[in-house]
Amino acid sequence: MLRKIIRIDEEKCNGCGACAAACHEGAIAMVDGKARLMREEYCDGLGDCLPACPAGAISFEEREAAAYDKAAVEAAARRKQAGAFSGCPGSMQRVIERPAAPSPARTEAAVSELRQWPVQIKLAAENAAYFDGCDLLIAADCTAYAYAAFHQDFIRGRVTLIGCPKLDAVDYSEKLGRIIANNDVRSLTIVRMEVPCCGGIENAAKKALKASGKFIPWQVVTISTDGRVL
């Protein structure tokens, strides 16, 4: 439909995050240090974010856009509130903002690509806000130790969940199924070791995807014990 909606000029944006904080509907998020309109249907077109922007990077425009979905906004707010922290500080749900990735030509030390906390499947809140619109990585915890470029090749740009079905002695499939079913997960990547016991996490992820009833792109990557992609 043709309607009034905000426009963000990323060249003017200074990355302060004031607009994202001012957007009560959660339509704006910070991505690689810049504000971005993430969900058109969350933008009510009232412009609470405009006066909050010190750089003048936000304006109105009239264009084809998804209609404002008040019910979806309220549902997202309830999920976020339900996922609020209580208990052990190590289980506190956090989104970690990262600067834009350096170009391959640069030689400074490698940096973490992790974008949320916690990472253990057992500790993650099923309705944490970072699952909404994410590309999900489910990995056996040994994979990051075996594969040297794990952050760059797998964690980058994804929400990460890890576990070891052999040591945890739990069935992850039910919880993973609820995470996929109740959030807007865009894709699923499963990374496992070549050892037989790692089949547990692959099977749990596949079972979860099937139980969710969703059809999303997915892949399985197997890492050898000497650190190669097989």
C-alpha cells in the first residue's frame, strides 16, 4: 500500500542509536553501526524517531510499504518482555553490536563476530528479541575449537546456539523447535564434528525444523577433527 514511512540516510547516520531507542514499535535497529528500518510493518509513520536523531538522518517519504501491523508490534513487545533477564548474570540475554567487518586486505588481529549472549542452547530464552529475523547457527561446541576461522566463516551475521548432546544428555529438539516456530528465523546452518556422537545435534536441529512446520533454507556442515570442512 502507498503510505507515509520513515527514510534513514545511512550516510548521515552517526550510529548513536537514539532513533532505535525512541522507536517504541521496534521498527529500527542498529546494524553494523548504522540505523536501519528492519520491519516496515512495525513503523506507524508517526515519527517519534525524527526528533531523537541528532544528525538529521531521518525523514518521511511516501512510498509502497507494508501496512502498519499493530498486533504484530504488540506480540513482539510481549516476546521481548517475556525474555527479559531474571536469575544468573551469566544467562542475561544481550545483543552485541559489532562494527563493519574489516576488508580482507587489512591485517589487524581477528575480532569476535558473536552478536548475542548466551550461546548455550540450554540458557537461551526461546523468545529473545535477537531471534526475530535472524539467520540461525546451531553448532556442536567442539567445532569452534577445531575450525580456525569459525567466527569469520560461520558466526558472522548469524545468531549462534551451541551444545553437546553427549555431555548435556538432553534432547534439544523440542526447545529448538519452539525457537524456530515462534520466531522469524530466516535460515538454519548446522555445524557438527565428524565424530558419530555429533549426529545428535544434527538430528535434533533437523527434527526441530520439521516440527516447526516451516520451510526455510538449511544446510549441514561437517568439520573434521583436524580442522577441515568435509
